[in-house]
Amino acid sequence: MQQSLKLAGQASSEAIRSALRRAAPGDATAIRSLTREAYAKWVPVIGREPKPMTADYDAAVKDHLVDLLELQEELVALIEMRAEVNHLLIVNVAVSAVHQGNGYGRALLAHAEDLARSLGMDEVRLYTNGCFTENLKLYERVGYRVDREETSHLGITVYMSKRL
């Protein structure tokens, strides 16, 4: 199945979107595990666990829209979103370490944009740590722009948005 999701070395967005399923309460443990694995590379960069590594995924599955991508019954990526009054907020995008670089994150961002449109929204927003340079570059490549940066005891948070 993984091969069928590839198109010229990158994941086919349409194939991925058709393979997504909405998370259920029983998925919280797998979501937590995948997120911890996906974000582990950032611990040495920022000197602590990023917020997604410590989030309450039991609550997230109940309160947010969490869509999962499984390949051959293995959870390889997810996107967590929350509908706000006038935009869709991407709370978390996580791709397992062994599957990073295959276009799954990009496809999940496109999925969020489609979902926002289907909800009548014309903007998607997200935020990330300013030290997550790979993520910032990806978001900018797919059309997100920096709205503002905030400094706190956790570091620099970069807020980004994309008009649809």
C-alpha cells in the first residue's frame, strides 16, 4: 500500500487523503506514541520536550479533529485541527521519524486546507517553535506566511497563516 501512495518519490496528496480516518478515543495512546517519536529530534535543539510531546491526547481526540494516516495498519502520520470562529487552527502535524521526507506532512496540510474550505473558512492558521527550522521552511514553501512571533519562557513561537 505504501507504494501506491507514492507519486514521483513524494506522497500523492489525494491518495493520502483517501487513506485518512478520524481518530477515536481508543487511538489516544497511539497518537501520543507517534507524536513523541516525531518530535523527539527537537528535544536537543530546544532543551526540553516540545508541547506536543506532553499534550493530553485523550482530551484532544474528544475536543479536536484528529485525522490519522495508516499504512499497512501502522500509524505513520496525523494532523490535529480545531475549528475556530473564522479559521481552522492546525494544532499538531506529526509524521513518524522513519516516514518523514515522503510528503505526508505536506499532504496533511493540504487536507486541512480542504477541510477548512468545506467548513466555509478561508484561512488556516498554525504555530510552531521558532527553532523548528525544517518545519518553518515547509510551511513557507506551501504558502504560509509569518503573522507574528512571540517570545516566552518556552522560546520563540511563530504564528503563521494561509489564506485559501
